[in-house]
Amino acid sequence: MSQIKQIHIEDYDYPLPDEKIAKYPLTERDKSKLLIYRNGTVSESIFREITGYLPENALIVFNNTRVIRARLLFKKDSGAQIEIFCLEPVEPNDYALNFQSTGNCVWKCLTGNQKRWKSGVLSREIEIGGEKIILTAKKDSTHNQENRIIFEWTGNYTFAEVLEAAGILPIPPYLHRNTEQSDLQTYQTVYSKVKGSVAAPTAGLHFTPELLQELDNKGFQREEITLHVGAGTFKPVQTETIGEHEMHTEFFSVKGSVIEHLIRNLGKIVAVGTTSARTLESLYYLGCQLETQEADISTVRQWQPYKEGLPQISVNQALQNILLYLDSQNLQTLTAATQIIIAPGYEFKIVNMLITNFHQPRSTLLLLVSAFVKGDWRKIYDYALKRDFRFLSYGDSSLIFG
């Protein structure tokens, strides 16, 4: 573990000119460029041709999370504008239950212009279905830069409806622009279903309904998991070594039927995006925890994969352990959280192929890509920069073979 913790983040830096960052998506999602990396060789195509590069009968795993309108703006009597950015639910702490709350709920939030809001209740009038209601926000407590915020509102509406009426869809800060009407559609995957993310799983933005149908017609298998992407995905590593960096925690859920499907298809699993990859790899370590008969399998900690003395069990056994656990608890879906950091030196257990966009310098996402290609990330990124690939969330994509 100590060797991995000593990785210097400056070794994962590269020049990214602003003109290489895609500020808007292409009109046709699947016309983006596709870089293919296999056996140390780089080539390119377009995304809609991806079925020609995937192995026969591959199992493709998508993250079906949906981005919520997480930014709420309030104005104090003084005229100061306060932004509240909803990160994750606290009371109720289940996403679905929280979104169905009526009258009040509590969220962990980031607050913009916090110095201008030291106490008191913020309020604003919003309109839902032609009815005007009052939404208020009150600080409950503060930890580091995060606040617990109590939201209350009039009318018999759910918090999901409140966010839909009052919130702003958050787009990545590096786009340096305000959210536009078009982003409400283009910053969601076409298969998004489960509300909870504050950032899109952007590798999936390239898929169209027609391309998904083509995958089915050609005999590829598809499954969905849910990982709610947090704001920490944009947080660069600001410490000298990655051992000093604290990873963000993200919540995920995987159905038992999906785990059964994984077991039947080990060796040919494609993760759509780093979020799907983090979820799938986390399953192995939850299965290892069950091997040691730990009752709590709620979280995969940041450094767990690198600890000495970890049970050496097969992927099959780890996944079977989860199925046995779900059966013993009479559950159909595993719900947990992951703080896992995947960095060079990590050995992938479940993911064999990765579809992913091009990530920011000095980011944990770039570390994950480097781990997947055994350190050969510069070859990929040099090629993409020289061949005018578009970078980051609205940019082009890659298919990487491990």
C-alpha cells in the first residue's frame, strides 16, 4: 500500500488548452470520435461504430443514475445571493424516500457566498402546477465546508417536484458557462432513470436509443447499475502524493439479478464509464468482507484494495458471497457506498473493457485510466490531443481494453 500512496500526482499532469475542452455536445451524440486502445496500440473511429470493436456476447454495464437540479438560489433581504448545492440526502437518507418527502427534508450541501449567510432562514417563492408555494432553507450544522440544510415548503408536493421547479441542473464548472435549456436534455444519458447525481456519468452520453437497439440486435448483453455521482468527481488531487488525498464517497445499488449475470459473464464485462467501473470493482471487496464474516458491508473504504492480509478469493466466490448475503437478508438489491481509489498498481477484478471520456489532469479519474492500461495513459492522451479529440464531459470517448 505504501508504494501506491507515494504516487506523485504531478506525474499525472498534462497540458489541456481551453480550446480542447468541449463546451457543448455534438448535435448527434453518437457522432463523437472514438479512440480504441488495445494491446498498446491506438486507433480511432466514431462512436456509432463501437459495436464493431466489442467482443461477441460482451456484457455491457451502464450507470442509470439521473442528474438532479441540485443548485438552489436564494436571495437575502440585503440582496446577497446564496447558492445551496445539494450533495446527498440526510433525513431521510435514502434517495428515493427523500425525493418523495412532503413538507420537509434534510440534505448535506455546499453553500456559495457562505460568509453572507451566517444564520437565519432563507426563503423564496416558487410555482408548481400553477400554485405558488414558499421554500425555506435553514442551516442545521456545519462540518468542514459542508452544511446540513433543513428544507421546508408549503403545499402538498414532493421534494422531487420542488427541485424540478426551483433547482438548476448543475453542469461541470470547467465549462465556464451557465446552464442552458439544451443541457436539460444533453447532460442526461438517454437511459437515465434513478434520480440522485449532481454530475452525469458522461461516458454514457454518447449512446442513442438507436445504438442501444443495435447492441441488442447484435447479441450484446446489457445490464444497469446505479451509482449517484457526487461533486467530488470534479475535485482535483491537490496534495503532492495521492496518499494525502481523501476520496469522496458515492452511493450505489446493484440488483442481485445483475450480480448473477456478472458471474455468468466474467471475462467479457464492459464498464460504461468510471462510475460503473468503480461500482463493479467495489463489489469484489464487499464480497471479501463477507468472507471474513463482517456484518457491516455498507462501505468500501478508500485504501481497502491495497491492505495486506486481504482474503485471496476468486471473483466468483466474492460475488457468490454477496448473493448469499442478499438471500439471508431477504433482499433483492445490494445498497452500499464506495470510497475506493483506483490508482496505478491496482489489479482489476471484474472490468475487462472500459468506455470512458478524456479526463482532467491531476484527477483521480485519470489515475483510474492509468491503472487500467498499466501506466500507458500518456500514449492515449498524446494521441487524442494531437488528433483534435474533444475533452471532458461533452467531449469524445475511448474504448480501452485491459
